[in-house]
Amino acid sequence: MGLSDILTAVFLGFGFVSWVFIANYSGASAGITSMVVMGVSALVAAVWKYGQIFPFTPNKTFWFLVAGGLVNGIAVVVYSNKITSQLMTKTTLAAFITMVSVCMAVTSPILNSVINGVVPTTRQLIGFCFAIAAIVFLGK
């Protein structure tokens, strides 16, 4: 990976995490948080990629994307419930976000192996073990 990939990853990490702190700070309910964040995200994607949306023809690929959207939508609602909970302190919020990020990093190679048949390298397996340890320590 080159510098461009690293800078893109930094931007994406910031973008995916910053809205959580903003939502928690705003004091909005989980329902409003879920709807506004997902709605604005969908609007930005639709405007930015308008030329790739039409002509629209639903096919097998579309239904796979619908399934992915359902899973992601449920995850966003659960995530919003958690980050807007009265039990979530400023300290536990940061630890929770980090734990979710680590879980995403762990889930990615697992899904890549299951869906695409890619066998993880020894280095990736060692990283996986460290990530599991990080999740355990963050949860304490």
C-alpha cells in the first residue's frame, strides 16, 4: 500500500468515528441518530455517484446489496442505541468505539476467508490473535 492508501484509511477512520462522538455530544436519541446519519450518508452517496445509479435494473446483485443494507442498518441502530445510552460515559465511549473498530478488523479477514476463499497468512493470524487480546483488554 502506498501513501495515498494510508491517507485514505486515515480519512475513513476519522469519518467513520467522528460522527459517533458528534452524535453522543448532541444528546439526540438513538432513533434520530440512526435516521439522520444513514439518511444523510445515503444522500451524499446518491448525489456523488448519481451517474452510476441510473439506469436502474434490479437483479441478483441488487438483492445481495439489500441483504447487506439490512445487516448494516440493524448494526447502525444497535450502535446508535449503545452510543446514546445514558450508561455510556465519555471514557467508555472511546473504549467502545475502539472495541468495535478492532472487531471490524478481526471480522474482515474472517469474512474474506469464508466468502472469497482467501486463506489468511501467518502474519495475519498473529495479528488476529493480538486483536482478540485487545478486545478482551478493552472490555475490562
